[in-house]
Amino acid sequence: MLEGWLRLKVLLIIGDGMADRPLKELGWKTPLEAARKPSMNHMASVGICGIMDPIAPGIPPGSDTATLALLGYDAFEVYSGRGAFEALGSGIAVMEGDVCFRCNFASVDENHVILDRRAGRIADSDASKLAESLKKVKLSDSSVKFLFANTVQHRAVLVLRGSKLSRAVSDSDPGITGEKVLEVKPLEDNSEARHTAKILNELMEKFHKVLKEHPINKERVARGLPPANAILVRGAGILPKIRPLSEIYSVEAVCVAATSLIRGVCKAAGMQLLTIKSATGTPQTDYIAKAKAAVQALKENDLVLLHVKAPDVASHDGNVRQKVEVIEKIDRMLSYILNKVDLGETYVALTADHTTSCVTGNHEGDPVPVAITGPYVRSDDVEEFGERACAKGGLGRLRGKDLMPILMNFIGKVKKFGA
Ligand SMILES: [Zn+2]
């Protein structure tokens, strides 16, 4: 019996949006297929492979719902909006009754038409100074408090706290440039939803007033950068009710991720969050620092989730060359990991949370590849880690929520069903 004398553990590596569709400029290969990736291929050849529908076949997943699924949850059951995960991940202690939003610093013209939804992917230093000023804004209804915090680049979170609030409100973010910022509308016919929409519209207007006169933005314009003169809100959410992984599988679990959305999902699942200063959630992140932290964390934990945002960023920007490059960097990160961990007691799983197409710039409902190596796995004939190669593997075609039980079964953490 393995578990009698070894502490078996799992390292789950997620390349955000790493899967893609075949691309003409890559000779009809996907970025994963085109990249040089000896370590991923090694994993595929010694491990067991498959393809996975993160949510269900043909359903484009969000990073939040997909990560919930990869942690073993039924996202349809537990998902309560993006906002709360963003807020939890940014370090805000979200309370029962709070309504939380994901925000973007954006650039708009004098008619509130969006010129850049990410304000040129504004640097953290500029966003922090702008956020400091926004925190001083006063709402006309003093029974409602708000918390605002910038996270990475253009990303920020807003939490409304008070009685009679609702998450049933629309987004002000139309999701595309060239459109006007939308008025927030109640999505239910009740006083809570109307009240929440009114507060948000007031806040957005007051934020815009502060931002358009802000010295940081005047300086940005002088430097030829887009001003971050508006805040867009979306994804209203409340605190989710989630049974922690420690309770379901009796495991100690840790997350190594830079983006607040993923950190928030992991926090909601009861995982410990590690913070690595040089991990930025961008293609320039410190891959090896993340790998080192994950390897170290495996010494004290049963489950480590290592998340890399970079491939998704490149895909949303339609930057095929950058996507191939970051996949090659993830491969070098994987090489470091495979050399450092004890493969006699560690299962390493590699996958993506969803497909992000470099052509559409969107998350798509196509399945993603998955490979698992570790003691006694039934290795198959797959020799390459890719969307098409892995489809021939021994895991067949899975749902995202099946992955965690499969991994937990390997380390003896799933209870028998029946006698
Ligand atoms: Zn994602």
C-alpha cells in the first residue's frame, strides 16, 4: 500500500486559456501544437492523457466557473457571480450581504464612448494612485459603504456594503470598445435591485469626475498613454456557499496564482493563498519563482494548484507569437518542476481551464487537453501534449468536475461508494 508510508500529493498546473483552435499562420496547428515543449510532451508520453470539457461540451467557460469545476465543484450549483471571487482574491474580507463587482480602469471620450477597456493595460503604480483618490468619494446614501481596490494592471474590485442591496443589476461594461458606457439597470422588479443600480450609477459618475481631472491621467496623456478616466463594473456577485476541499477530501490545499479571480475561487474553496511578489499575472511573470513556490508548498500540502494567466492574455490580444512563447516558458517552468519534485510520491496534472481563441479573442466551448503523471498511472500511447494528440489518450473525454476526484483517488482521498 502506497499511502501507508508515503504522503502522496497532487500538483495541478493550469495554463489559463492555453488551448486553442488550429491557426492558419501556424500551418493549421494550434499554439500548443506549434510550441517547442519537450517537458509537456514527456509528461504526455509517460502519463495518461485525455480531453476535457471544463463545464460541458460546447459551453464556453469563464475562468471562475472553469476553476470551480477543476476543483471538483458543480459550477451550475455553487456559482454566485464573478464579483465575490474577485473581491475575495484581492484580499477583501467579503461579508454576507455584500455585493461585489469586477471593475476595469478604462479610457472613454467626452461622450462616454469607450476607447480602451483596459486603459492601455495601465501599470499597477498608476492604478494604485488613482484608486487611493477614488476611495475618498462619498455616496449620498450614508447607509451604504463601498470598498474599492485595484489588483493587477487595469483590474479592480468594488464591494458595496449595507442593507437592502441586490446582485440583480446589469453591467456598465458593454464588453467592447467603440460603445458607450452603459447605465446600470435593475434586473429584478424590487427596491433592492433599483437601490443598488442607483448607487452604482452615482458612484460611476463620481469616479469619472475624479479620474478625468486626476494629475496621474494628465501625466499619462502627456506621455502618450490612454487616460484611465472611467471605471467599468461587471459580474455582480455575492459570497458563494462552498464546502471547503479540506472537508470534502481532508486535504491541505494551497494555491499559487497571481490573478485575483483565481485566488478568490481558491480562497472560497478553503485553500491557502501564496503571494509571490514577482508573479504578475502577465506574460512577463516570473515563471520560475512560481514553480519554486509550488515545489516548496508540496512539502507541506496534499494539493497545490499552480495557475498561469499568461496564455489567456496573449489569446485575448490575438497575439499568436506571444501565446506560443508563453507556452514555451510554461514548458521550462514544468521542466524545473519535474526535476525538483519526487515523482515517486507526486502526481502532476497539466491542463487548461478553457480554450481561448486567438482568432475570436474569446473563451470558446472546445475541450482542453489534460495529462497526468505519477506512480502507477495507466500510461497510454499519447506522446505529445496537444488538443488533438491527447484526445487519443486513456482518460478519454472528461468533464472538468471529474478531474479532482480522479486526482484525489490517486492519492487515496476518495471514500468508497457502497460496501
Ligand atoms: Zn481562464
